[in-house]
Amino acid sequence: MRGVIRIIPAMAVALAMLLALGLAARPDDRAELLKVREEVWRAWFVNDVERLRALVPPDTIVISAGEEKWKYQADILESAAQFQASGGKLIRLEFPRTEIQRFGNVAITYSQYLYETEVGGKRSLVSGRVTEIFVLRNGKWANPGWHTDTEK
């Protein structure tokens, strides 16, 4: 019985140390995630190929509202180039609401989005919801997948 009584405090100390280490290794990185998320969107609108390649890896899968075909990194790069070639400009980008779930090196963001663009002198406003996957790779967040819908 005395052995059990000695083991319980030792286990409590070990558990407390593990919890403290886990918390120390998981700083609040909400600001970093939101920054990277916005970088991905803005890089697409200005066709920043280098930044897109860094943030949207080759294994990316994208499901977009109203589009039957799923997209991959090459499709994302091509659509960004087409938007820029058409003279498209981003006027406004907002994320009025975002919730984040974190599971180790994976974070999922659930957001409402709104953006306004101008192409050929005509402005368009698009809004909807997006679920985005972020993965921490080599100390940096990458965005290998998302699913958007649009509001009518």
C-alpha cells in the first residue's frame, strides 16, 4: 500500500510536467494562421506564383462552389494567371467571421468571406463560406485544401 501511495504523487508530477510541455509546445498561433490564410488569397489575386507555390503545395485539393471539377495546385496557378491576364484587380477582401480548430499540426478554419474585384471596369462582389485546411510543415503553415460555397 505504501508503494502505491508513493507512486500516485510521482504520477501526478509526471502528468503535470507532460501537460506543461504540451502547452508550451503549442503556442496560440491564431494570428499566424489568419496571416497565412490572407496571404494565400491575396497571392492568388495578384498571381504571385512564388508565394502560391510556397503556400499551396502540390498535393492540394480544392472544391469550389458551382464547379464540377476539383482543382489541384496547377489549376490554382492557372486560374490566378487567367485572373491577372484578364486585368482583374482585388478591391476588397474581408473575413467577417472565422472559427479555428487545431489538431496537432493540422488546423481547420471555417470562415465567411467577401471579396470585391474589378475586371474591365466592372466590379463584382462575391461572398460565401470557406473551410480551409492548414498543415504545419517544416515550421511553416501550408494550405493544401479548401472548399468554398457562395451566397446567392
